[in-house]
Amino acid sequence: AQSVTQPDIHITVSEGASLELRCNYSYGATPYLFWYVQSPGQGLQLLLKYFSGDTLVQGIKGFEAEFKRSQSSFNLRKPSVHWSDAAEYFCAVASANQAGTALIFGKGTTLSVSS
Amino acid sequence: EAQVTQNPRYLITVTGKKLTVTCSQNMNHEYMSWYRQDPGLGLRQIYYSMNVEVTDKGDVPEGYKVSRKEKRNFPLILESPSPNQTSLYFCASSLRGHQPQHFGDGTRLSIL
């Protein structure tokens, strides 16, 4: 079965430091991969997506992610974290089957930013 | 403005009293979906719809019903709510199933 694993439940980084959030997926075919961010009390906002092509994708707010097929990973990175980046981050994979397409989310990583 | 609108945003109700959470999108999207979000479990898909009159179960469909009679609307129905359905619910839509989804602001349901 398709699955998404975010190994880190909670990460704290200092403002201005670099950030990497890990995501591993299990999916037989070429996946459609996404990162979403959820600020407290808000809905989810798309940060970036990977469908095909260049394995390094750029997103909004200075985020980027790299698709590594050999490692089944899609890690999210940012070179310099701002206090406003504190939020919960979700990795997701779109899983297609005969019936349609379901979106499978990881359990999320909460990012705290210290000053 | 492109948006997904859910109503109500907050609801406290009692066990067994039928309720409906409405979801409407103004982007002419084919794909719509419902999720519930629980602490430590992330988002889990309840039902999704590829198009009008086409719906399918997600990971946690028990206790829920949906309908898709119009393209823009995708209501979530709890026929006999129970306390384990207390959760934060999100509706989302996208042009196609594998495209990025636009999320509503969420509905917080408390079933007493």
C-alpha cells in the first residue's frame, strides 16, 4: 500500500539557520509529490509540487525540495528560516488506482523557530 | 477570488443528531475531497469525488456519506454522529485528482 513517512514529529531550528524536513514515500509508479504548510488555525497551503522533469523543484516562500527516486525521498529545504515559517508541514503523494486518485498525507512535522 | 468554502466553521452537537457540512468551490474543479485531521495522525481522506455523481471511499469512510450532484458542491453527511467523529474537517478541490488541491479553512466538529 502507498504510504508517506515523515520521520520527524517536531523540529526546532534557530532563526536564520537552514532547514531540512524529511519525507519518504512508498509508491509503485512515478509519484506526484507535494509539500503543504499549515499555520495555526488555518487550512493547508501548497508550497511546491513534483510531477516530472527536474528533480529539484522551487516553491513559494523560498522553499525547495529534491526528488530522489533511488531513496524514495522528497525532502523539503530552506536555506534560512524566518520566524514566520513556524508551522506544521505535510508531505503528500497522489496515489492513482482504477477508481480514481487519492491523496495520502504524512503525519506532519511541526517546525518551531527559536530566536 | 478562487476559494473553497466550508460551513459551518464550528459546530458542537450531540450523539445521533444528523448533520451536514457543506463544501463549495468556485474554480470549476472536477476533483473534490474530504479529510479529517486528528493530532498525531495527520490528514486522512474520508471520501473523494472524481466528478459529478462519481464518488469513492478514502481511508476512513465509516460513519460518513457524501454526494456530488453538482460540480461545485460536495457535502459531507454524518447520519448518526458519534464522539469519535470529533475532529477538524477539511474540504479540498483540484482540477484533476493528481493536481494540487485547494483547501477550505476547516470545520471543527465536536460531538458530545
